[in-house]
Amino acid sequence: MIGAYLKKCRTEGDVTTKSLAEDLKVSQSYISQIENGKKIPSLTKLIDITESIASLSIKEKCEQDGLEFDEYCIEYKTLASTYIGDIIKNINMNSVHNDKEKQLLKDLIELRNDKSIFSKLKTYKDISHDIINGENIKINLDYIFRKNVKITIDGQALTTEDLTALQILIEGIRSRHKS
């Protein structure tokens, strides 16, 4: 059910399985298995898939409109969040018979209800607004520690040295707070 919804989003966004698989660095077969309900993605992978579909589906239009990178990120993260919201709204828990998919749907509902977890789906604009308003927010930076991660700041890709320095900084902050 969730896979069929992802396929609907992908096809409506004119995104091919090939481009989606390349963007996610997975096989087309993996995408097909998810869309056909043969595999159930993890919560993190589901979020990655929705963000990738959203990103690929609006990239060309954003480029034509001359949007800056940060504005483009806001657009696709907002669209990805809409996909997640639609999954929750349109898939009835009682109609899901696969236990793993049922758990994924429960996790999505919990994600929507828990603001600290939901911050992953918030746009940068939302997070900035929360910070300005003095709200406590949690931001998961673990993706920085993944292999082959690509991060840009002000449109410039961080070098390996930049990422290493960022990782050291984050680990230093974490260890200081553990004390």
C-alpha cells in the first residue's frame, strides 16, 4: 500500500525508476520491489525516497524559476512532507495486513505526532522559525557520518576535509554534553 502510493507520487512527478534509483544509490529492482509491496523500506529509507521523488520531480521547474539552492530545498522538503502526510491520511491501518508495513505506518504517525522526531521533515525555514522563537528542537546530524555523503553550504560542496572537521566538531560537542 505504501509502495503503491510511492509509485503514484513518482509517476505523477514524472520521475523514472532509473533516476530515483540513481539518486538513492540503490538498484531499480529495489525500487520496484518497494513499489510492488515485496519490500517494506525502513522509516529512514521511506523519508529518503519521498525526499528524492520530491527533489527530482520539481528540480527542473525550480531551475527554470531561478530558485536558489536553499529555496529549492525548502520546496522539495515541503513536498516530501506532504507525501508523508498523505500516506498517513490515505492509508487505513486496518487495511494493512503486512506487519512490517503496519509498523512503518505506526512509525509515520508517531513521527507526525512527535515534534522532535518530525524535525527531520521540517523545512529549513520551519527550523529557523523555531530557533528564533526559542523552541527546543532536536536535529539528527548522523547523516554527516555516512560514507559518500554530499553536503553543500551556500551552494558549495564541502570537501572531505570540511566533512572531517565537521564530524570532529560534532563529536566534540557530543562528548562535552555527555560529561
